[in-house]
Amino acid sequence: MIRIIPNILSVIRLLMAFAFIPVFFYEQQQNMWYTASLLLYTLASVTDIVDGYIARKYSASTNMGKFLDPLADKLLQFIVSVCITCVEPLFCIIPIFLFVKEIFMLIGAILLYKKKIVLGSNLFGKLASFVYFLLFFTMIGFRQMIPLPFKICFILVFLAVSLLAFTNYIKVYINIKKQSVLS
């Protein structure tokens, strides 16, 4: 029974990602504080932490979970970044960057999977996810109060952390490819 809990949490996070869209735009249209959006985003992010904890602690990792968890994470990040961009066009680089980065990550994952290699997340990926959470949390809940220079700093920090994580995954991929050539 415990083996399916992380997968259930990932499915819930997927549903929350899609639910975020109408909640966010309803609050935008009504010129309300983004309380429900912020709560929904925070709960969805907490499910990511909880499902990972359960999967590791109880050895409840499954192949379906290895697919669902990153899918739910990336979809949530992409949806939230697109919604934020709709009300803050300055942030348009974020969903574009996320989309392009994930296409490259997917290509790399497919190439490695053909060799029966599945990469998990690493410290840099977790750091990037944490920075994304802080950025999105702040922009959902408090964007009206943030001056333009700070918004530009947010974008630069996002790009820097994303590039750091991405280049780290590229290094790991290249090392694995070198090892497979040598074997």
C-alpha cells in the first residue's frame, strides 16, 4: 500500500497544476490577492517533498513514480511560470527557458534510457527547484509589491541557477557517455 502513495501524490500534484490555471486567472480577473493560488501552489510543492520522502524512506520508488514525479514537477513549474508571465510579461524568458531546457533534458533522458540508465535528481537540480519555488511563491503572492529592479534580479537568479543545474546534468551525461564508450 505504501508503495503507491508517492504515485498518488504525484497525480494529485498534476491535478493541482491544472487547477492552478483557473484559480490564478479568477483571482487576477477579480483583482484579488492571490491567496488561493498561493495556497494551491504551496500544497502542490509540498506533495513533491512528501512523495520523495516516502519513496526514499520506505523504498517505495516505482518506474511509474520515476515518470510521474518529474512530469508533475515540470508541468507545475511550466504552468505557474506561464501564468505569471501572463500578468508580468517581463518574466516571459522563464517559461521559454524552462521549455527549451526540458526538451534537452528529455532528449538526454531518452538516450540514456536506451542504455538502461535512469538519472535521478542531484543537489543542483534540487537547488534549482527550491529557487523556482521561492521565485514563484514570491511572484504569485507579492508581485505587486516588488520593485522592477528586484524582479529583474529574480529573473537573473533564476537563469543562473537553472544554467548551473543544466550544465551539471550535461557533465553527468557526458561522463556516462564516456564510460559507455570505454566499456
